Amino acid sequence: MPIALALHTLAVVVWVGGMFFAYMALRPAALGLEPPQRLPLWSRTFARFFPWVWAAIFILPVTGLWLIREMGGMANAGLYIHIMLVLAIAMILIFMHVFFSPYKKMNKAIEAGDIPAAGKQLGQIRRWVGINLIIGLVTITVAVGGKAL
């Protein structure tokens, strides 16, 4: 169980911490760049970060279900476990939308030199990442304070 919990925690730190860094540090810093420089920066940043998110999307359900099994299954899991599971599914679905829609469209627009279209897609990514960051922070809060629920 300690291995599952450690892997689970590390995957959360990588994913939610990466979103926090991108949203709260990189985004404000990148606003100082003109769109023709800013958009490729984001494309390259996402190209490096998204494989880590895919790894987290694999690790989190596997370790989460492992931990639930060790607790005796969902019937013995507290409300906070059920809430975490629902929030995790929402986060995964949001990430998949970002990856397969606005991220792909942004890269195609950058390749085509269509800066306004790429900027529009980056705006979509920003909104969804902001939503996912909030869900991630709520999930961490539920996990930490969960037994009190």
C-alpha cells in the first residue's frame, strides 16, 4: 500500500503542480511576448508536459483502484473516496478534450501561420486548464480532509 500511495501522490503533484505552474507562473510571464513568439512557446511547453499528464492519467486510476481494493472495495470507501473518483474522471475527460481538440487545432494553426486561430485555441486551453486546476485543488483538499467528510 505505501508504494501505491507514493505513486498516486507523485502523479497528483506532477499533474496539478504542472497546471499550477503553467497557469500562475508561465502564463503571466508569457503575456510579455508577442503572439508569434508566445504560441510556439506554449506548444513546446505542452509537448513536454502532456506526456507527463498521460502518465498521471495511467498511474492515478491504477493506484487509486489498488488503494480502494486495499480498503476493502468501494463499499468500504468513505464518501471522500467516491468524490475523488468522480472528480478524477472529470479531470481526465477535460484533459482528453484539451489534448484532442484545442491543442491539436492550435498546433495546426501554428504550422499554417494562422496566429489568430492559434491564439483562439490557446484561449480555450487556458480556460479548460483553469477549470481542471480548480478541480485538482478541490480534489487534493478532499483527499487531505477526506476522513472528516
